[in-house]
Amino acid sequence: MTGLNIKRLAQSCLVVISISINAASYGVSASLELGEYVDLNGHPKMKDINFRIKPPRGWAIKEGDGPNVVKRFEGPDLFFLVQTKNQATFATRSAYRETYSDEATLRNFVAVGIKGFRCGSGSELMDYGLETVALHPAVKYTLKCNTEKVGVEMTMFISIWTILYEDKIVSLTGMAFSEIDFLNAQNTFLMMVISASFPEQFN
């Protein structure tokens, strides 16, 4: 994590049980309206994962760029990505939770994830921890990333929920390019994550 200043470390696991979660419990404004479910079952980039999620009403829904980005949702100065990756081995929910309840293992997982953003000097890991999204363990981390794209220096503020699903990973990533927009978007990103589900788990 070269160049990253760890602001604070999670001392305990925050567990969010999606089956009993509700917006009011997290202070999310009741005025925020999500649209209909976007069903990604059968999408060629979903790697046979049956998954769906609700974007906010009025957001643009676009196909993702690259081999692993399935969908890109765009709101006013905000972006939210759904990505998938294969893992080397299959593991159960309880096995994943036991593995990533270890602080060193969790921290290493986050460090590997951050490397993919190629963040430079002045970047900052703001928070991380183990949560539950759609009944599955998920590693959540938030960072400020100073980076360069096509010769242009920029700062991104990013929240990532990495859902550990059998032998796959489903990543939900909310992004903004200003800290104010990012802070104002926290409820929006959370509502989208709360809406995420793997429909076969209810069959």
C-alpha cells in the first residue's frame, strides 16, 4: 500500500444482514427512490451468477467497459459499477467469514484491491471492514485515490463492497470525483447495496 496513509483501522466487524435491513435503520432519506430491478441473470459477463440490483430512479444504465465490468450506473456526478471475477477455489459463506475475520488476512485483501487502482502519493485508505451483503460476506473499504488518466491528474473517492460468492466475486463500487459529492452520495450507494440480491437464495 505504498503512498497510502491508513487513517483508521476497523476494530470490529460491522455486520449488515440484508434480510432484515431497512433504510430508516441507517438514516437513509425516505425521499430517495430506487427504480426497478436490473436483472443481470444470463449477462455474458456475470459468469453464471444470478444477480440483480436497483439503481436510483432516473440514473442512466450502461454496459460496462472491459471484460469484468458488467454494468455502469450514472447519476449526477456519480458512478456505480457492478463487476465480477472468478476465484481460484470454492468456499462457503461461513468459511469466507472465518477467513476474513482475521485482521491480517482482511488487511491484505484490501491492500491487493487497492493496488488495482494505481493510487499515487497523498492517497488515503479511509475505512475498511467485513460486512454482509445479500446474505454473503463482503469486504467493504473506502478510499481517496489520487491517480492519473491520459496525462490528467485526478482524485477519486471510492466505496467498494466485494461480495464473496462461492467461487466468484461480485464487486459493487460507488465513485465520485469530489469529496462533497461522495459524502452526499453515501446514502445513495448504501441503498443500492441494500437492494442487491441473488434471487436463487430465496427459492
